Amino acid sequence: MKVTAQWIAEQCGVSRGTVDRVVNGRPNVAPEVRERVQKIISEYGYNETVNAALLHASDGLEIRTVRAVFQFLHQHIYII
């Protein structure tokens, strides 16, 4: 399953823009909505910056390397 901002928005019942505001720490998001979106982001390990880099990378090996490093860091080091 590919986790995207649109997918998170659908799971939370909000717009894609709301997900973007939460990810970027912008205001104008109700606290309960922000919490709901952040919970899904944490559960599924969504990282907009890494996902965007993967989309724009043209070399397949580069994509696999970045993805592998991110998954390792997320699973073994970035535990909150």
C-alpha cells in the first residue's frame, strides 16, 4: 500500500490541503483534526519530503536506496 497525502486525507475524512497544513505545521486546523491526521501519519510512517524525493528521482537504484535507508531509520532509530 502506498501512503500518500490523499490517502491520509481520505482515511481522516479531511481534504488534502488539511493534511498538508498538518504536515507543514501550519495553523487553521482544529486540534482534534490535527491529532487524527498526526495519528495516521505516525501509524503509517508517512513522510512527505521523502515521498516527494522518491517521486522525483529518476534513477531506480536511487529510489530503492533512499527507500531502504528511510525504512531502516524509521524502524530502528526514529522511534517516538
